[in-house]
Amino acid sequence: MVGENRKSKRMHKILDILSQEGTVKTEELSSKVGASITTLRRDLSVLQRLGYIVKGYGFVTLLGGNPAENGSFMKRLSMNREEKEKIAMKAVNYVNEGDVIFLDESTTCYVFAQALVRRFKKLHIITNAIHTLLVLAQSPCFLVESTGGSLLSHFDSLIGPKAESNLKGIYAQKFFFSCKALKQDEGTFELNPFSASIKRIMLANSEENYLLVDHTKIGSVSPFFCIDIGDIQHVITDKEGIA
């Protein structure tokens, strides 16, 4: 009984911490809870089975998230939402049951992931996007993998040397991605160079690639070059004849 009480208190403390911070690194959470990594992992397994959290490679996220923590993501998701829905509905037509797919951390691919869950039964998906991982976890028959790596604040994505190293050994049939800006005579651009690096590896390790971009990003400006226009095989947008 005493052991069960300790376990219950630990799990309540875990949920309290996650409710304040949204996503926490596993080692950091272990320190805050005052439990060993082994004990913490057992508690997290229980909480994940109960549907409270999702475990990733070196991090834990509270399902539903924290409004303050997720505010940036939700703001980006709400921008041009109708356009993103149109693009997602077009993009699912390029997916076949059983495909192995890379998805980037964009909100457009988040909406696309929601469409995949509604339409398909069996897919193998690799992504560096925390919110997209949570969406894909709703499908019990999908094989879903994270890239691992360091958590990029405000973008809710996994980046860095570990993520890049892991990705270099993974191959997919199709890569669906978006961008911050598209210059039609140059290529795609991003706000963060680490995100750009992840996308270049996914592109190199995929047989086909599909750029999902709404019309507001075409001709806009962002600082870091990502993918050359000549390397983009398919462009899916919300309006015809603009890409």
C-alpha cells in the first residue's frame, strides 16, 4: 500500500510538471520528480497507456499540452487553415496504403497527418514534429517513429546532430514537407538553419518528394536557404497555376 501511494504521488507530480511545461526532457523530469530513470520510465509507461502522455526519444509530452507552451504552434496552425486543409486533401491522393513517409515539422504537415489518420490504416511515418507525433499516435495500426534529437523551442520540433545522425540511416518512399518561403527561381527557405538541415536529409533519403505550400508563401522572404527548386519533384498548393 505504501509503495502504491508513493507511485501515485510520483505520477501526480509528473502530470503537474507537464501541465506547467508541456514537454520535458526525460533526464530533467527524473531530477524534478526525484526518481531514478528506471522508476520514471515505469511510471511513464503507465501514464502513456492511460492516455495522459506520449513518450518520445528523450522527451515526454502531455497530451493536450499547455496553452502557454503551445501558443506559438496554435497561432501558426490557425494561419491560413483553410488553405492547409485544401492542400492536405490533395496530398492524400499521392499516398498509398503501406507507404513509408517522412513528414517535416510544419503545421501544413500536421494538418496532412490528421488527414492520413482519417483515411489510411497502415503507414510507416518518420517525423521530427512533436505535435504530429501526437496526431499519428491516434492510429493504432500506424508505425510511427521520431527522429530523436534536441527539442527546438517555439517550433516544437526535434533537431540537432543526434536527429541528423539518426535520419541518415533511415530511408522513405515519400517526403512531404512545407517551407516558410518559396522563391520560384531559387527554392525553399526556412526560419531556422537546423530545421533546414533536417529537411535536406529527409529529401536526400526519399525516392519522391512533395512540397505542400499555400499561396501566401510564394514570393515571401525567409533567411535560410533549404532546398533547390530543381530538386523539388512535386508542388501541391491551394490554388492552381501559381507554382
